[in-house]
Amino acid sequence: MVLRKANTTAELGDQFALLVSGVVDYAIFMLDPAGRIVTWNEGAQRIKGYEAEEIIGRHFSVFYPAADTRIRKPDWELEVAKRDGRYEEEGWRIRKDGSRFWANVVITALRDETGRLRGFGKVTRDLTDRKAREDARNAEHAREEARLRSHANRMAELEQTKTQFLNIASHELRGPLTVIRGYNSMLQDGAIPMDQIPAVARLLESKLAQMDRLVEQMLETARLEHDTFDVFRQRFDLGDVTQEQIDVFRPLTTDHRFTLESDGTPMLVEGDRARIATVVANLIDNAVKYSPQGGEVACTVRNLGSEVVMTVRDEGIGIAPEHMAMLFTRFGRLPTDENVSIPGTGLGLFLCREIAARHGGEITVKSTPGVGSEFTLTLPAAN
Ligand SMILES: Nc1ncnc2c1ncn2[C@@H]1O[C@H](COP(=O)(O)OP(=O)(O)OP(=O)(O)O)[C@@H](O)[C@H]1O
Ligand SMILES: [Mg+2]
């Protein structure tokens, strides 16, 4: 475009029109008082996609999304410009090809010296890129916020776990400690006859084992929390482990009969033998504990080809359907009368399920209240 020095107002007007027509970054055009397009510039063509010939004479509402034209927003904007002299907003507009762009729009009412409305000037900028950047930034902020929030929630959760830990630890450790202290002072006083000392020693041993077990469970839970739970991998026979654990429990109760059913083939799995032994031990421990009237504790081990499956069935108090969801949660002891009188921390099954999961396996349960429960440990077979 060539601009010369203007000598008259008319020439100035011509040059200004030329300037406007060449602007490419802004759509600058005029509307008649009814909203029909009367001029068009390079920028308008570039941003909106229409040639001057095809758009001049049409109503400017073609640039608006259908939802806006339905509520007559374009007309309303002209009304505001007429009333206030100016209307400005950012919003979605539609290109000729139907695509959307994010626009900054200024509509100015144009009046002659007598104040009569001659039409409107409209300046539109395409801010789609800026909006996309802003949206991306906002999304990033939202993500960051969500990250911080989840971190804060996790900290609160850990804090709560810690408190639970301390409460349970003090409560659960105090029981056996009281027994040990009591017998110790009787020993100091010489109040226990010589011949009863071996029996007392066995009792103290079992209390110490209870404390050991609790400390070990708490350490395991803490390791899980902090993801420092390293699983030691070794190949072993799940049938052997089950037999060993039955042998551990058998002398501890006279009310229960233990059975192990297996077809005698190897039941090889791969993983942390000591931890899987803990899982089996807790399932048997529960079967015994939660069948206070005694009965059969029936174990089976089967090799299903890709899986090895171990079950422990008892004839105990059973579990109500509405309590199933609580079983495997941390400190998830059931709020029943029988439970209150049976010692436990509620960490056993939580740890069992975690350990099984970290071996690619799982623990499931079937139970009928008053009849008994069956817990199933499934592990991938070693190949
Ligand atoms: N065989 C079972 N029969 C009936 N209820 C059971 C049985 N096994 C578990 N439960 C219920 O599930 C709860 C959770 O068991 P879990 O082994 O996790 O904890 P716990 O035995 O109470 O304590 P511990 O941490 O010493 O094992 C128990 O408190 C008990 O109410
Ligand atoms: Mg238990």
C-alpha cells in the first residue's frame, strides 16, 4: 500500500481507508445500522476466511455460533454499542470453513455530527493461540494443584496411620507385657514352685512371640507404606509351607483337628518363602482364633497348571456379608461381640493380601455366619 501526504480531508479519508484495508492482524470492517457488512479488509479475510465479494451485504451474525444467534446475541451487542458507544468481549466465533476461533471483539457505534447512527465499526482479533496457551497453563495449574492436594491427603493419611499404629501398638503390646511383668515379679519373689517354671517359661515364650509378631506386622506395614518392600524370589513348594505351618499350630490347640489334602504332586511357586509362610500362618491362625468352639481346620493345596491354590476352611463364627469389605483393610477388625474377646490387630489379612498381590496372586473368601469360612490363596505356578 502506498500512502502519500494528504492535502484534503477527502484524501485523508481515502488514505485511511487504504491503511485499514491493508491491516492483516486485525479484522476491521464496518456494519450498517442494521448490522450488515459494508467494508472488509485483509485481516478480516485472513481471520474469517471470506472474500469481500461474498460477505459484503450479509448480516454479521454469520460469524457467531448458532447458540449465540438463537438468543439474538449479535443484535444485543449492537444495542449495547448504540447505548454505551462501545461493546467489547472475548468469545468464540466461526470461520467460513465452520471452524471456531477465540476472538477479541470491539464494536463501536459510528455517528455523524448530528448524532445520527451511521453504522458500526468492528475490530476483531484472533486470540486462539493465546487462549490455547492460557488454557494449557490453567490445565497445568489444575494438575499441579491436584498433585499437591493428593500429596497433602496422603500426608494426612500417613499421619492418621501413624496415630493408629501408636494406639494399637501401645494397646496390643501392653497385654503381653503385663503378663510378662507379673510372672517376672512372681519369679523374683520365689512365688513360683520349681516344677512350674517350665510351664511359666512356655507361657512367657508365647507372649514374647505375640509381641514379636506385632512388631513384625507393623514393620511390614511401614515397609509397604514406604515402598521399601523388597520381595525375595525363590522357588518353593506351597504344600511344604502349608504342612510346616500346620505343624506349628497343631500343638497350640486341643480343640481343633488339622487336615491337609493334596494329590502329592509338587506345588511349586516362586517368591518370598518366609512371607508366603506368614500368609499361610495368618490364615490358619484366623481359622483357629475365629472358631473358638473348635472343629476342623481343613487345608487343601492344588496345582491347577498355571496356578497353585491353597485353601483354609474352618467351622467357626463366619463373617457376615456386610463385613466382607472390611476384612482386608488396615486394622480392619470386625465390630462383632465375638471379635472383641479375641485378640488381634487387624493387620493380618491386610498384609496377606498385599503380599499375595506382590506375588501376582490374590486372596479370596467365602463365608457363612455360624457355619464357617474358607479363605483361598492363589499364586502363579512356577514354570
Ligand atoms: N476365619 C475367619 N473367620 C471369621 N472371621 C475372620 C476370619 N478371619 C478373619 N476374620 C475377621 O477378619 C478380621 C481381620 O482379620 P486379620 O487377620 O486381618 O486381623 P486379626 O486376626 O484381627 O489380627 P492379626 O493382625 O493378629 O491377624 C478379624 O478381626 C476377624 O474379625
Ligand atoms: Mg489374623
